[in-house]
Amino acid sequence: MRAAKSLVPAAYRDVLAVAGFRRLLAGETVSYLGDGLSVVAISWLAIQLAAPGQAALVVGAAVAAYSLPAALGALVLARRLRRVDARTLVTANALLRGGALGTAALLYTLGLLSPVGYIALLAVSSLLVAWGSAGTYTLVSRLLPSEHRLGANTLLGTSQTTAIILGPPLAGVLVAATGPAAAVAVDALSYLVLAAVLRGVRVPAAAAEPGAEPSGGFRLLARRPELLGLLALTAVFCLLYGPVEVALPLFVVDTLGRSADFLGAYWAVFGVGAVIGGLLAGTLRRVAPWPFTIAVIAGWGAALLPFGFTTSTWVTMAGLAVGGLVYGPFPAFNITLFQSAASPADLPAVLAARGSIMTAAVPVGAALGGPLVTWLGPDGTLLASGAATVTLAVLAALGPVLVLARRPAPQAP
């Protein structure tokens, strides 16, 4: 037992020693695996419900309904939810997600589910997703001191990435054996497990700030230039990533002439790299998060550049593996920066605002990816995305220098 513990880096041993975080991590890991199943199950159930010739429309609407209403929920419900405690936010999202998805699975089994009803249930299920995620990372900030939050955020992020790798193949087996409704039902059950696990998590009360009143997330961001700048950097980074989701499949199928199965290998090496990179970076205790975040953005952009100059399978796949290794630490470091900059009372609203922007940024980038691929081709789009991302990192690094340069020099007495 002692030898096994010695294999776990100290950064993670300290985090896992906290019973409340262990329960939170276990519950979230189960729900992440459910979401991994949904990558396949949501689309496949939509195909089963669609009328002949309408599959693309129904699948597109279902995928959008499963994620985009989270941005609307973060905006519309801010006044009501910004004062709600973190555990209640996570529990409410889990119960709503589980209830709506479970209803969809039951109605399909009974032959009572229509495409419109399915899309409506998916939209309802996603309304509190941004608040649920905000609650999760607010719980991290309540359960752990600041020096341990990076390790905790890394474990949560790595669990999510691992679920994205394992979930789709497992969903494929489950759908083939029992049908898509069963996979959706398992996703629903995973959220109910999370809600049950949270009942045993004891959360220390947040330190009260004299005269402090919780504010709306976007209103607070407008008053905090450092948080607003961080959110803008994150949003543009996600926006520039969006076209990759459109261009990479077409690069594999059209440019390389490979089958769709080969695309899975590209995403697999990216996912494995992201898990390894995230776990390694989470052990670093003395890294300044802001410069490290800029380096990650630059590294991801550089990893895309080979796609514009070669069609070598090994070179491009190696580039994506390195890209995953570099990208892996980004979510945890990004969340840690927000946890450090926002007050305990404002953190849920700030993280919900962040979540709404990130939820919308990738789909918007993907929507722009279609015209870009038509104009530049898949390889040109990947090259352009990489070059723009490197440029973003350079501008972020030069930002403080430019601000200092604009300040008037002190006058001599």
C-alpha cells in the first residue's frame, strides 16, 4: 500500500486525502462517462426518430439542443441562481439532466417520443449545465486551499477527457446490443448517481465579505479587467478551435483518402496526449498559470501547422498527439486562474458566465469552419486555425508590455 502511494505524485495525494473531494471526483467521473456515452447515443437516437430524408436536420438540432441552451441558462437565470450555494447548483443540474434524459429514454421505449419532443427534452436537460459546472469548481475552491486547486482541477479535467475517449466506443457496443435509448438511460442514471453522491459531501461555508453582495457574472467581469481579459482570451481560443472539428474529418476523408474509422485514431491520439499532458502539468506547483496558459495556446496552434504542409499520416498524427499533450493542461490552469481572481461569493456567477461563453464559442467556430473549408480546403483551414492561434498567444504575451508602453513616463521633480 505504501509503495502504491509513493507512485502517486504528492500534488494528487494531498488532494485525494480530502474526503469531500474524493466523493465529488467519484460522482463527477460517473457523470462524465455518461456524457461520453451521449456523444454517440444522442445522435443515434435522433437518427432513429427522424423521418426519411430528415436525419441531418434532426441530428443537428439534437446535438445543438444538448449543449447550446446552457449559454441561455447562464444568462437568463443569473439573477435567480447567483446566490444559490454550489452543491445545490450541481445537484439541480444533475437532477434536471437525469430527469429529462430519463424521460426521453422512457418515452422512446413506449413509442411515444417524437423528434420535436426529443429536442425539447434535450434543451431542458442542458439549461443548468453552465451552473452545474460552475458549482463543481466552486466546490473545489471551498473544499481545498488555493495551492491544491490545480491538482484537483486537473483530476476533474482528466476524468472528463478519459470519459470522452472511452465513452463513444462503449456507447457503440451498448447501442448495438440494446439500442440507443438504453445508452441515453445510462447517461441519465449517471447524473442521478452524481446527485446521490453529493449528499455525502460536507462543504465548508464560504468566508463572508463585509458589505459584499453577489453580482451577475457578466456585470462583475465588466468591472474586473483581468477577468474580462482572461475570458476574452479563452473565448477566442475556443472560437479558433471550432473550425478544427469541421476540417479534421474532411482532411482525413478527402485529403488523405482514408475511412471514417481512421478519424477515430486521430482523436484517440489527441485524447491520450491530453490525458498525459494534463496529469503531468497538474503536478507542477510553482508554475505561473497565466504565462503557462499562453504557452499552451501557442503550442496547440503550432501543432496544427504541419497539416498545411504535408499529407503524411505519421507527421500529422504526431502533430495532433503533441497538440493533445500541450492542450491537456489548459482547462485546469484556466479554471484555476478564475478561482484565484474571483471572490467566493462571486465565483459561481463568474464561472457560469465563463461556461456560457465557452459553450457558445466552439459551435460558432465550427459554423465558421464550413465556409473556411470551402474556401481554403481542409488542410488550409487547419493551417489558418493554427497560425491564428499562435498569433493569439503572441498578442496575449505582448499585452502587458503594450499596456506599460502606453503609460506616460513619470515626470522628473
